[in-house]
Amino acid sequence: MQPWHKWGAALVLGATLGASHAQILVGQTAGFSGQVAAGVQETTQGAKLFLDAVNGKGGVHGQKIELISMDDKFDPKTAGENARTLIEDKNVHVMFLTRGTPHTESMIPHLDKHGVALVGPSTGAMVLHQPVRKHIFNVRATYQREAEKAMTHLASMGITRIAVLYADDSFGADGVTGAQKGLTQAKLQPVVLEKFNRAKPDFTPLVAKISQAQAQAVLMVASGTSVVDGYNALRQAGSTAQVVTLSNNASGGFIKSLGENARGVIVTQVYPNERSLTFPLVKEAIDLAKAKGMTEVSPAMLEGFAAAKVLVEGLRRAGPKPSREKIQTALESIQKFDLGGLDISYGPDDHTGLDFADLSIIGTDGKFRR
């Protein structure tokens, strides 16, 4: 049995064993296997740090939270089917911490049909922000904000020959829009702007164009193994271009998958430095992690941890008998809620979440450095 099977099975088993005690059902579908498995496992691990701590103190209004997680293998169609199962068959009160842009889009009909809120989708797609999706409550910043900051940062370093590669889905298109904004601010045009098949990428012709254009840097708007494969193809073609990717790859698992090539890769971030104890959010996560015998917290874990804090605040405000409708109303009542150094607010016409964007670089020790 593969490690993710054991890990995923433990989630389901834990949920089953606790069913007689847990009364608030939270549904999650994400790619526990496939391209983004490492990041998904880390964000969920971060969320469980906080949820376990809350349950350890008696839960919310005396009711414990049960997280029911399903593996969609990072397939949009399966994600939608899983969401239907969780909402209609499992009768979850709320959805939580999904992964992927087209994957989350596939769930919207089920959310809208049954009036179920989704808290903290692990995607920064603008399509989930504007127009406002009634039942989606974003926590992290947008991909456009990240990509824009990456471009302006490269330009500030004197880098002018920038290539952009992106997956041919709504996530990729979203990242490109942000990148174009940053390039326009810097009065630059991409030397290469190419998309590739998300499911079966072929980087050979793309890296040939990048090498011919003598690109100094490459922004890769893609997920997990696609970025790793693209990076390897670049280096095999002899390109020394600086590689940049977005925060959907900000996990320890991503660093490991890069292997010896990890050093120097720039990854945008949507939360503070995961070692910055000046942020109460970070200190709280680190303290809870240490209590469980973990040595550190990754950016992906911090994302899940922050999303869990928003979820619990919504459940707390929903009262002792939280219906789907009450949770929706409770989430929209959140104003300037302090996550621990970062405030978040919602309203009927604003489900945007945070607007925090930063950059990190993978150091020689295999850790993100700000």
C-alpha cells in the first residue's frame, strides 16, 4: 500500500470511528493522489492541526468536527462527483479545502443547489472571486496577485527576457492574466507565451522556443509534477533560466520532487514566512505542530491551518445547531476577524479573503527562504 493510501485511509477511518461523537460534518474532496498529492496532504495536515486542537477542547459548542475527505485524483469530473456524494449522501454541513480551479468550478452547481458553503478552496482563481460566488468563501490571495508580483519582482532585478508557460485550463489562464499585468507595469512583453496540455504536457518544443529566445526567467503556471517535468526539460535543454512558480506548489513535497534541482527556484507565497514567530498565526501553528512531534510547518500547512481557523469561526457563529443556512449567514457576518496578524472579512457581496502576496526562494537546505 502506498503512503498516501495509508494516510487517506487513516482520515476515513478516523472519521468513521468518531461518527458517534462528531456532530458537525465537514466535507473535503481533493487530489490525495495524482499531480498535487504532496501539497494536498500538507494543506490537510495543517488544517487538522487546528481542527484536532479544537476537538481536543470539546469542539464547537460542545460538538466535535468530523472531516470527511475523499480523493478526486486531481480530476475535475471526479471532484464534482465527490462533492455531490458528500453533500447529498453524507449530508455534510459545509465543504472545505478543495484543490484546483476547474475542480472547484465543477462543485459549484452542487453548492448552489443545496445551499452549502465552501470554505478555503486551495486555489486563487479570479473566477472564484469575481463575480462573487454566493457559497464560496476564499481565504488565500488570488493567483493573479501572485503572478503580477512575480513579474514586477523579476523586472526590479533587471530581468527583461521573461517566458511564461501555463496549463491549458482556467488556472493557467488566470495566472497568465496576472503575469501580463505585471509585465505591462514593467513595460515588458513575454519572449515566449505558450500553453500546454494539463493532463499530458509535452515540454520538448516549448523549451526549444525558450532556449532560442534566450529567456532569463520562466514563470510556470502549473501544478506539482508538471512544473517538475518542465523544469527538468529546461535544464536538459541547457537553459539556465530562473524558474518561478506559484504558491499552489509551496509545499515540502514539491521541494522533494525537484530533488537536486530545487535550489534557487522562486515560489510565490500567500501567507507570512512559516518560521516568522512575530505572526501569532505562525507561532500557534508551530506550537501545535511541535505538540504532535512535527519539526516544522510548511507554507502549504499554514494555508490549511488558516482556512481551518476561518471554518471554525463560521461554525462558532452559526450557534449550537449549525444548519447549512446558518453557516452561510455566519460566514458572511465575519468582519476583521484576526487570524493571527492577518485580518479577514466577508459580506454578502465580498467573499474575497486575504490579499497577501510574497516571494520565497528554495535554499541550499531545501527550505523556503524569504
